[in-house]
Amino acid sequence: MALLIGAVLAFAVGILATIVGLDRDRAFYPAVTIVIASYYALFAVMGRSDQALVIESLVGAVFLAVAVAGFRSSLWLVVAALFAHGIFDFVRGAAIVNPGVPVWWPQFCLTYDVTAAAYLAWLLKSGRLRAAI
């Protein structure tokens, strides 16, 4: 169920952003990426794990840096960051112990990330958004 909800929610957010014009500002998807990258640090705080907080913050900082670079150069970097975060969701549980992460979250976030990346890629390929400044 988490897989389905993640995909549907990402698609719905993308459609809504397009309909109301939020995604006309090139900052929209980089900002979404930054927020997505911060959730595991939030879960570390909720789980009261300083070690997880440090690790999750360092990983999140990488995604933040790519989102900022994508904002400043090409939104294709943001597509890559969203997709890579989906892969991260798939493998992070084997590498990072974070007691605050809900059991269903990695599956939900994986499908949200990949769906959001696909939607942004479609916007860029179709010419509805410009990739570069």
C-alpha cells in the first residue's frame, strides 16, 4: 500500500503544481528535493539517535548540494537527485540504523521520489519547463 500511496501522491502533487503554476518557478522541485532529503534526519531526532542524526544529516547534505546545483544549472540534476534518493530509500536500511523511521516509510518515499523524478523529467522533455537558466 505504501508503494501505491507514494506514487499517487507524487503524481498528484506534480499535477497540482503544474495546474496552479507552482512549478513554473525553477525553485519548486529543488525545494521539494531538499525537504525530501531532510526527513531521515527528522526521524533520527524522533528516534533519539545522535549517531543516526549525524549520518542522515551528512547524506541529506549531499542531496541538498545536488538540488542547489540543479537549481543553479540544470534541473536534470534535480531529476537525478530525486531518482538517486529513491535508490537510497531502497538500500539505506541495510547501512544506517535509524529507530525513528516508520516501517512503511522507505517504500513510500522510494515510490514518491521515483515518481516525482519521472514527472519532472517529463516536464523537461516535453518543454513545459526549461532545464537550464
